[in-house]
Amino acid sequence: MPSLAIVTGSPASGKTTLCRALAAASPDGLHLTTDRFYEFPAHPRDPTRPEAREQNAAVVAAFCRAAAAFAESGYEVYVDGIVGPWMLPVAARELGGLPVDYAVLRIDLDEAVRRAAARDGPESERAVRHMHRAFGDLGAYERHAIDADRPGAALADAFRRRRASGALRLDWEAVSSGTLARRER
């Protein structure tokens, strides 16, 4: 059976570190970094701006297709990127036939800003604050949140436990029909 997990959250929440560790722990592990897909357009738009909506949907569709191809080929796929609940209908069109686990990493805003500034420079603060706000109220997807304010091994263990319990599995039918919010709230 295909194995696919989407690990998301604001910038600097630990997505890449977690996905690398999870993929490395499996002989068939695959870490799919979605940031690379935003480099493909010759004239990319800032993905945090409203005018990037169509670009973002195309990018999400593209990396979901790639993730599905790897999962269907037997890889244990960990998708590392910003896939907020607002983009799950796009993901559902591409992945709706596959079982997918969805984890939203949560981290303190000041810690996210600090980590991003150390990695990307101070100009990253606006994007971090914007995306941290966007992931602030997950509504029906709150059960997919994982506290990422912990060391790497502890975060990987928390992810594995939540995944094994089934708590992270997406209900594609509910996502596609828009009934998820009504059923899970």
C-alpha cells in the first residue's frame, strides 16, 4: 500500500528536519521538498500574496502528482512544504485515491522568526509572520497539529505515534465535498 505523509506548518517549524529524519529511517524513504517546485516558474510570484493563488494551486498539483508517483512505486514519501487546509481541495484532486497522513507542525512565533532569520536572514520575517497566522486557526484540521517545540527525535517520535494511531489520516471524501468542517467541528 502506498505510504504518503504531508508535513506542513509555518516556515521554520521543523518540516525539513522532520521529513529528512523520517525518510532516512526507512530503506524506501523519500523526502520531497516542495520549495523546489516554486523555483520552476521563470517569473515566480511571492507565494504569500493573493495574486499567487493560481501559481500556488499549480505548484501544489504538480508536487502532489510527483508524490503520488513515488508512493505508487513503493516509496515511503514525506512531503515537506506549506500545504495549508486552504490547499487541501487541490491536493484531494491529485491524491484523493491514496491514503495520506497530514501533520501541521506548530511552533512559537518568536522561535520561528529566530530560526528563519538564522537560516534565511531578517527579510524572512514577514513571510514567517504571515504563514504563522495562516496556520493559527486550523478549524476542523486542529487534530492534525503537532507541537514542534521539542528536540528532533522527540518530534519524530510524536509524529510516528500520532500516525500509527490513525489520528493524522485525511478523509479525502470530506475534504472534496467540503463537509469536513461541519463533521469535525
